[in-house]
Amino acid sequence: MVAALVVYVLLPSSLPFLGRFVIPGVEALLLVALIVTNPRRITRQTRWSRTISIGLAVLVIVSNLLSLGLLIAELSNNAPSGENLLVGAMQIWVTNVIGFALLFWEMDRGGPVARRNMPRLNMPAADWRFSQDENQDTVPEVRRSSSELSGWVPVFIDFLYLSVTNSSAFSPTDTMPLTSRAKVLMAIQATAALLVSLLLVARAVGSLGG
């Protein structure tokens, strides 16, 4: 969240974003909510704290998608300079990655606290299948780290990696969505990343080239 805030603060003021303080304000609220609930490690949650975390992550994503729409609409008018457009595209892509990573992290298998504290048989159904979830039949050195033998469960870095690869490849790579909501969210994220690449970055590079 700090990284997303820093990137947003560095945006050129000429870019038409959804309120210069709306997205940073939402990101700051999410950060405060996470810290207040779990100052050191994610070990406890209440219904309201998880609802707020999911709601704020969704708000970050929606605000960022609206900013993407505004920036694309601006291309047909007085388009920003190539340099500013590249910075704006980077901000949207980074915020997109962070927002979806947080949402995936909160959704899968009941959330981070459930994954940490609940026995595997009592966890809610998984939204994603990671490679560790299917490595139990491979060679011994790989099998040792499988979910079945080691008790492995995904942590935030796994969902951040999932979000980065989905935004880069525009499709699943080594982690597959299992539920309809996971597929819908990954489709939205990939589409937004594709628009950033095809429209904003391409236009920026074209402007830089004269």
C-alpha cells in the first residue's frame, strides 16, 4: 500500500485522474485498517474487519479502473505528453496489481487468518489452485514442499505473484482459478492491463517517437 501511495503521489498534475486524493485516501484507509486489526502479524480477524478490508480493496480497484477510463477518454481530446502518459500507465498498472493482490489474498480459502489458523479440512473451498497443491506425485525434492505433505498454504507474496503474472501475461500462468468469482476477477484485471498496454503505453511510445 505504501508503494501504491508513493507511485500515485509522483503522478504529473496534468493527468486526468479521479480526484488527486481519492485513491491515496482509500489506500491510506486500507493500510490503517490492516494495521489496527493486526499491528504485527495477521493472526486475528472479525467479520467487520474482513468486510472493511475487502470493501476497501474493491474501492481501490474500482477507483483505479475509473481513472483508466478517464485517461483513455482523454486520448481523444488533448492527450497528455508521452512522458506523462507513461507515468500514468505505470501508476494504473501498479495500483491494479496491488489492489487485486489484496483482494485475492482476502478471498482465497476464507482469508489469511483462516488459512493460518484453521485445519485444512475445515477451510472454505479454494478459489485458486497453486502449483504446490498438485506436487504430491512428483520427485521427492519437489514433493516435500507440496501442500499435502508440508501443510503449505498461500501467503501474500503468492497472491502478489499471481496478480503480477495475470497483469503481465493477460491470463493464468501456474496458478489456476477454480471458482466463477476468481475467473471474473482475473478477467477484469487482465482486460484492464491489456488496455493499459495497447492504448496508453502504445500511444505514449508513439508520442515519444514523434
